[in-house]
Amino acid sequence: MKQALLAIPLCLAMSGAFAAPTDLAICTGGQGGFYEALGTDIGRSVNKATNVKVEVLNTGGSVENAALMKDGDCALAIIQADAVTSQPLPPDLKVVDAHTEVVYWIFGKSGVDNFNEMENDSVAKKYAFATVAGSGAEVTLKNWIDTDDDYKGAVPVEFDDWYQAAEAVSQGFVMKAGVKVEIAGMLYISRPGKISTDITEDFGPSLTIGQVEDSSFQSSKDANGNPLYVQCEIDGKQTGGLATSTISDSDTYCLKAQVVYNNDWHQGDRKIRRAIDKSINGVVKAVR
């Protein structure tokens, strides 16, 4: 559920000489997270340059942000790049790359160490993927399955949160309607090294970061026509304390978090549009 977070300090610094069309609502992420911090910094910059009242909202992240933006509940949002391409959004958007995010493949002792192995029918028939309903990782998983038909045999199993998903990956299975479902692992997406303590604190010793090497995903494009998924490596500082399945760096994919702005919001006021553009560009430049 969205929650008003920062309507107060952002409204105290009004210094512009022109009127805002309406209040600017910014959808971010969980309290204390990087999406919240990024949206707050943009909001402060907009507020400083204009007399726009800014409201920063806590949300469940990319998927909820896309839905809220589509419904008109926010005019600016921080959204994972592949959610921007796959979720319903307003038709006229400005999309700007922010920080890099890593796609982690995390598996347990009886799981699958390389995501690519799920292409094999014999493996896909045995295992399912763990994922969190409505998460950015679920978006990526579904996009990858849609991109490469070889993965369609493996079925995602949804959990309510990362603690439950990590528990299932750690023990290697989950019981669903009295049936034992073997779990291959799960995708998790975050800034490099910032893996949630819901995953690492209780289950870290039995979880390992594996590999994602399938070249099928390299052809995907983001909202600006640039590569959506880019091959990258996880080094020792980016594991969040988890072990890796290889002695050297683990291969995987990275993508961008993006700042998405509804171009209809400023209602033709070029001064406000320019102030918003400068605020977005200035803040994301500092975090890239």
C-alpha cells in the first residue's frame, strides 16, 4: 500500500516564480531503500527550483509504481528497466537511466547452480523457480521465459516475501497443496552487493550465488532502444556476504533502474518541464 512520506520538508522550500499545474507525486519503493532516496532527492531538487508541492510515496517497488503511474496516482516513478518495457504505463514518457542493478541467481544446496540449466527438459521437469509476487525479479523471470521458449517448461512458484522465498530455496523444496515442489533457485535484483537481510541473515550459510550466462537475453531493448540486459560479473564485494559457485567472479546480467516521468503532467508549462528535466538529469548523474 502506498504511503505519503515527504510532503512536508519538500513543501517548505518553495522558491520559484511560476505556478505548478498540480502537486507532483513521486512513487519510489520501500522505506529506507535506494528508490526512496533517489525519488526524494529528485523531489527536493524540483521543489527548490519551483513552487511545485512534491509528495514522495513509499510503495512495493517497480510493478506497483507502474500501476500507480498508469492510474494517475503519481507522475514520476523509479522503475526497473524491464518493468518499464513490460508493464502498462501512460503513452508519453521520459525515461532516464539511473543506477545499475544486478540480477542475482541464488540457489540452495540441492538446487541448480546455473540458471541456464533450466533450459534442459529433464531439469525443468524436476524443478520450479521461487519468486516473490509483484517483484521486479518476477518481471525479469517472466521476461526471460518469454524471450527464450526453452525456459517455458520451468514454472515459477510465488511467495509473499523474500524471507519465504529464501527459506524455500534454502531447504530445496516447498509443499504446495500437499505436493512437494523442488526449487531450483530464485532471481533477486538489487544494487551491487545490497542483498536483503531477509535472504542473508537466516539463510545465508545455505545459499550460493550462481551464474546466468544465456546469450538469448542480449537482444532485448529498453524503452530508449538501448540494450536492456547487459552481461556483467559479480566480484567479491558484490555478493552481500553469500558464497559464489565459482572461484572467480560469477557471470550474470545487469540492468538499469530508470526514472520515468509522465510528459502530460506539466500541462505544457515549459519552465516546469525544464526544471523537472534538470532535476532528474542532475540527480541520476550523481548516482550512476
